[in-house]
Amino acid sequence: MKNILITGGAGFIGSHVALELLESGYNVVVYDNLVNSSKESLKRVEELTDKSIKFYEGDCLDEDYLLEVLKNEEIEAVIHCAALKAVGESVKKPLMYYHNNITGTLSLLSAMDKANVKNIIFSSSATVYGKPKSVPITEDFPKGECTNPYGWTKSMMEQIMTDLYTSDNSWKVVLLRYFNPIGAHKSGRIGEDPKGIPNNLLPYVTQVAIGKLPYLHVYGNDYDTKDGTGVRDYIHVVDLAKGHVKAIDNLSKLNGVEVINLATGKGYSVLDIINTFEKVNGIKINYKIEARRDGDIAQSYADATKAKELIGWVAQNGLEKMLEDSWRWQKNNPNGYEQ
Ligand code: UFG
């Protein structure tokens, strides 16, 4: 059985990846500094799978500790999810973001190199495409101008791993470009637990639904889209997690640096999200149309054919299921993992 290390494995995406890996028979080791995540998520993954996770509380900036974990646990591949990810905060604190995300990644890669663990699956983002020239976005689209430091860190981390492969072809690098992950595990036991006021659409919608926030701010209805609001490719977090398992399953077939979009190929507007959420969950979402948010683009959705052809992965869940699962998580855990 293979031992897989997930950095940031206690977070929203990492915890779902941990669960899917365990269900597929892998051993999971989580390395997380818990600054934006909770150990409770891992406890619940253990309950749901009836399997155990080896947990290390550590920071990616701590290269020595990473090296020790990589060696002791005989790790075969690393899924690197750990990063700071709040777009607005990254604009205010660029040095913190560059230091944490970039230096943390350099330290991880250096530890991996020393431990001779040269397989990495990286949590990248559609943000690296910047403003795409058209949609749907395929992996051969050029990378673009990011609109914030967070996005640049993702773009730069991709470049660092690509250069590392160029210098040493024994590395395998899979850059998974996530579109917009939403939803939660069907049990309603694990999900997204943002600290403070959410930045992203779905946690904002569910917090309006539960009465924690008075209404949703819809950022702009004058985009060149079907109803004027922004269009995104929302993907169920469980499908996204399964994409990581498929990447690991197929590692022996992959060579060099592979870029893979993880997306459904369908775009939905903000109003689609509100209307579908209201329909499937029977709850009214109050909203106000406001000015566009700085840095937002009109539309972003992907062509997900490469993932199907290369690793045999296709997203299974539609929008209704995503919104039902998001709501179940929020309703059952009004304060997230806080008891
Ligand atoms: N939106 C609102 N109101 C809100 C929040 C969002 O109207 O309160 C709108 C946005 O304008 C956009 C859509 O909902 O049209 C989605 O916004 P999100 O903030 O949920 O997601 P983004 O597409 O802006 O960003 C997400 C991730 C980033 C990632 C990016 C890649 O948050 O980490 O996708 O495109 F980089």
C-alpha cells in the first residue's frame, strides 16, 4: 500500500482528498500547521472511513521537520495543498503570502529532493489563466496576468516545479488546476469552514441561508454573460478529491510535468447559483446587486477532456447535488468545526 503525504490535509480540499485516498486503499499522512484548518476534520474523516490518519502538526517552512516526516513515513508521493488562499488578504499582505506560499513550497521541494521523494501533485488554480482569451479554457491556453498576490503565488509555484523537472527528469509533477470547488461530503460531516466573513460565493450563500449574514452582495450584473452576473465552473469537492486519487493511481503512466484542469466543463452564473440553491433547498436567498469586485473576470469555465483522456477522471455531480451538499454541511454545522 502506498503512503501519501498531504500538506494542508486538514483543510477543506485536503480533508476530502484524505477521505477519498483512504477509501481507495492508500495510507494517508497529513502535515498541516492548522492556521486555517481544524484537526476535527481529520477525526471525522477517520470516523467516516473507519481508518486512521497519521497527523503531523507542522509548517511547510520547517524543512527539517518535513524531511524527517518524508523519511520516517516512507512517502511515495506528496499532494501539496498547504497555502494561504484569501485573495483580498493577499493584496493587503503580499509579503506574508509570498513568504508562506513560495518559501514554504521551496522548503517542501528541497526536503522531497533530499528524501528522494520526487512525485508531487500540486493544488493549482484556474486563476493562473488570468483573463482567458475565450472559454472553455484548455490546458494549452497561455498563463495570464494574475490580479492578486495569491494568484501569482500559484502561478510561480507551478513555474518552480516546472523548472525543477527541467533540471532533474526523475521528478513527476502534476499541476491540478482547480476551477471553483464547492459542496461537501454527502454525510454533512466535513466541509468548508472559512474563518470570518467568507470571500467565496458558496460559503457566503450558505451563511445567508442560515441567517448569519443578512444578504448576499452580487458583484455586478453588467458582465457580458447570459444574465450579466459572473460565470464560473463549479465543481463538487468530492469529484475534485477523486481527481487527486486518479492522478496518484496513474502516476506510473505520467511523465514530466502534466497540467490538468479539474472542472465540469459547465458554467453557471451567480443568479443560477441563487435560483438553484433556493429550488433544491427550499430557502430564500436575499441578495443585492452591487458594483463589480476588483479583479473579477466575466467568465471562467474549462474544457475537462484532458483529465478524462489522461487519468480517466470525469466529474460526476451536478449543480443541484453540489448545492444540496453545501447546505447539509452548513445546516448541520452552523459554526463549522467549532463545537
Ligand atoms: N461573488 C458574488 N458575491 C460574493 C462572492 C462572489 O457575487 O459574495 C461572485 C463573484 O463575483 C464571481 C463568482 O461569484 O462571479 C465566484 O466568486 P468566488 O469568490 O467564489 O470565486 P472566484 O472565481 O473569484 O475565485 C475562485 C477561488 C480562487 C481561485 C479562482 C480561480 O476563490 O482561489 O476561483 O478562478 F483562484
